[in-house]
Amino acid sequence: MAEEEKYLLSMKNIVKQFPGVMALRGVDLNVRYGEVHSVIGENGAGKSTLVKCLIGIHQPTSGEIVFEGEPVVIKNTAEALEMGISMIHQELSPVEHRSIMENIWLGREPKNKFGLIDHRKMYDMTKSLLKRIELDEDPAKEVAELTVAKIQMLEIAKAISYNAKIVIMDEPTSSLTSREIETLFDIIQKLKENGTSIIFISHKLEEVAEISDRVSVYRDGNYVGTREAGHFDIPELISLMVGRELTDLFPKESCEIADVVLEVENLTSYGAFEDVSFTVRKGEIVGMSGLIGAGRTEVVEAIFGLRRIDKGVIKINGKPVTISSPVAALEHGLAFLTENRRLTGIFPMLSVSNNVVISSLKQCLGKMNLISHKKAYSFVDEFIDMLDIKTPSVHQSVENLSGGNQQKVLIARWLMTQPTILFLDEPTRGIDVGSKSEIHRLISDLVGEGKSVVMVSSELPEIMGMSDRIVVMHEGHVTGIVENHEDLTQDELMLYATGQKDQFNKLDEVS
């Protein structure tokens, strides 16, 4: 078989240049028929740009795409779908106030003999499709009522519905529980058996090692190399990705933990969580663990004034406070990095500078109480250096930055408010291993300076590696607060997260 005939897809010497940025520097990607081909690299390595060139969102500056043995020019996503190339995007963008079935079949709804939409047929088609991915939802249900995890599964269903020859999955597991990830991997296996190829983009290297037939690595817009399954290990992949050994992913340094700065007593928001109590001390990282839907995010939102509190008390430095809005939260020295940077974090069309200073405009006032751009740029430059934000300039639109750099911009925004207590909800979701290490080091530095951090995370290694104490939640209730977790295993922590605390105590007694 000729070399070209091995591959369903060959992207050869792809160059993509944006104003002021060389995103791809002559890279290759070769995908075989019916394989899972993972694409990995740090944020900013060029992974998303490469697949956007394949799906028709971007046009390559130069290079060649060969699909099914024929050179092709893919002008837009409609042409890509017609060829048999579909993509599940990292940033979800459903039509929220439409039904599940309308979202899946948008623009290609089945019609009856009168040329009208056949809603019954669309309902049945959707029901069958949802059954394939084990998503038990009414096709007529409005998407706005779904959790982020279920919207992710909906996007997977939509991609499958095209009967594509290649399905591109960009961070498909970032919002899924371990059970949902197992379901996704079963779906991927079935797609493979039917001859479909998968391009799998992920920062979770354990998943990459589990699911991949081959892995291609990219760094700073360059192609580094491809490894076959069974011929690589995770430390090697990390070294290829970052160009150096990464020996300390959780650089948590011991620091002095002082008095209690935050007390939450019997906090309740009916329908979301009940009787939640915990404390946070100065210089401490408190991790909040639990499965998706446990109520962790809702608790943090309530403390920050984003959600109604029906009963309970919040005390800061021993004094009861009423926080009815984020403005009041800021005045009490709180900051909140939300879990979905795209929907509730960045202002994508605005510049890096505007995104950083938008919560601290008073600090940027000059003469006549007008915004001093000189002051603003000075602050922003300081944070760019401190957090190593990779951007051509402070004027760059934040939507053009990689996910990891967007996250750093948001962290800079909240640090500029000079908080004493930071709530970080999934601070490293969708971020590469190198950027994760940098953010972990920053968190450690912050508590070393006497700040306090409450970190919500679905990643158990992150919770266990960075926290001084762990608050575990299940179905809106605190099931345990783990003080000393040096010998704690992930399985034992999961017993708390699944409401099996008694089983954990039995384990404790046996040991």
C-alpha cells in the first residue's frame, strides 16, 4: 500500500499566520482509517488552529490537505460536514432556549410531504440517537435546563448524527463525570469499529494513553512527533509537550496557617444545597470536592452574592456579613473565578487590557476622574510579566488567546481587586499540563502571602495535591471534611463524594 493510501487524512506543511502571530509553522497531521489519533500540546501549541483549518473555520496560509487520497480546499464548515468531517468544540455554544432535538437537527430537520418540519419523526430520531450515548433525556426538553455535562453529551450526539468519516473531539471530557467518560469511550470504540476516525484533543494525558492508537505532539506552532500506542509513557509526552521535564505538577509549599477568616454556618439555598458549614483560615487552601451536581459551585456562588441564600450565616473575620451581590463581595475582599471562562468569564471581543482592569477601574483613574490608559497598561504589563501571559500586546482581543492564557487573564483580573479570599472554580479546566503547574504555583504563592483560597475541582489529583483541607459534598450536603489526607487514596475520597461515608469509616476501622 502506498504511503498516502494508509491515511484517510493528511495535512502537510500547514502554515497559519494571524496578524502579529505565527500560529502554525509548517506542521503535519496524518490520520489512518478507523483510528483514535490524539493531538496534544500546551495551550498555544496550535492544536485548535490546526483542526479549525481542517473544519473550514480558518484557511491555511499555505500547505496542503489531502482527504481520501484527493487534495481538497475546505472553505467553510458546511463543506467539511458534506465531506464527512464533524467537530465537537471545546467551547460549547448550543441554542439554549430551543429543544434538544432542535439543536441536533438545526438546519436539516426532517420534512413531511407538505415540506413542513416533521416533529414526530425528529423526536423519534433524537430518542434513538440519545439512546446510543446513554443520555436519558426527553428530546423536547429545552437545552437551557441541561447541565454542562449533558450539553457536552448532546454535542457528541450531534456530531455522531452526521455519520462523519472523521469526528474531531476538542476536550470532550472536560465537563464529564467518570461514568460519562466511560460512556464516551464506549461510543468512541463503536465509532472505530464502524470505520470512523477520531481526532482526540485533550490535556488529560491519562485519557490520551488509554484511548489512543497514536499521539501527535505539537509545541509553539511546530510539529514535534508522533508516537504509536504502547511506545510512549506520560512523562515522555509531557517532556515532548513542554520541551522540559515537569517534575512538580503540584508545587504546594507549606506555609503558616493562621486564624479563621471565613466561616460558613448552615448555609442553605433550597433546591441547590442545605446546611453547608465549613471554615477557611488565613494562608490555607481548602479544596471542595464532589461529583458534578454535588452543589459545590452553587455554594461558592451563594457566598459571592450570585445566588439566593434562604438561611445560614457567613462570617468574615468573625463578623456576620450580608453579601447580596458580587459588588458587596468585592467590598469584603472576595474574588470568584467562575468555572466557565467563555460564558461567565472573559469578554471575548475586548482587549487583554480591558479584561484585566474591568473589575478595578477605580485604580485606573487619572485627572478629572477619567480612565488613565497609561495607568491601566502599567497594571496589565505587570500581570503579564507576573503570570507569563502569552499575548502579542495588551491590545490583543482576548478571544484570540489560548484557553490557558485566557484563564491567566481572568486570574489577573481578580488579583487586581486585591482580594483576601479567592474562590477558584475549576481553575485548570481545559488547560495543558505546563499551564496547570504554573497556576498551581501561583495558588501556592498566594497563600504564602497570607491570602486564603477555596478551590473547587473535579480532578481528584489536583484536590489532593494542592489542598490543606478537603470539603467533600454529595447532592447538596457536606459528607465530610478531611483534615489530614496525606495517606488518603482517590477511592476513599470517592466514597465521601458518592455519599458512602459509612463505608469510608469501615475502611478506616479495618486499617
